Amino acid sequence: MHQPSLLDYQRQLIIASLDDFTPNDTLANFQGGQYGADVKAWRSAVTDFLCATLVCGLIQATHRREINDKRDVRLLRALLQQENLECDMPIDILWNVLYFHGTPLLVDIMTQCGLRSWDSLVAPESQELFMVLEQVCGDFKWR
């Protein structure tokens, strides 16, 4: 399956280091985002990205302590895919109200790589960033 580009990931991490964001805000250029032709592929990529960056300690759920306390990827994945949950909230609304933010680790990484500014959204792909990320998030396949 096609996956987001390194530049897509880089831009999302810049945003995460600067502001809160929702799943619907995540990887907005990949597959056309929430309004694209392949919403299923986009949602799968967003879910994988959010779970990987949660496990690595790069992001936290802003209002969901139960996800953060143990970096509970199973709960996060279940929420995002509404699997085996007694969730009375439609998934389209959930993807707009579940917020995340970058952790101090992410802020430090983005600052170290000179990418912690809104102007950095137009920066070219940073090899330095992905070298650091491969050390921090060894299991996630950025490429």
C-alpha cells in the first residue's frame, strides 16, 4: 500500500510541535485527506502514524489520560477505528474532537533540527530529522 511521503510526516510533526491537532488534521495531503478519493487508506495511515508517534513518546492525547498513561495503542486504534467499542459517538465526530499535541521530546527534536516554526512547513525534507526519528522510533517505517 502507498504510504505518506517523508515530507508529509515532517509537516505533521512540525504542526504537532507547535499546536494541538485532531486525526482529521493529520497527514492532510496524503490521499487527499478526509475528503480524498481513498479515505480508508488515509485513515489507516493516520491511525498508524498516531499510534507510532504515541508509542515513541512524540505525541500525547490532549484530553485522554487513559491513552497516555500506558501509551495505550490498542485503545487508540480501537477508538479511531471504532472496533469493539460501545462508542455512541459517530466516528466522523470522534475524528474531529480527539486532540493530540507534541511532547517535550518532539519539541526538542524539532528545535534541534531547526524545524519548529510555521515557516518550516515549506522547508525541504530534513535528513537530520529522519535520522533522529529512526533512533527514537526504530520500529516505525518512515519510508
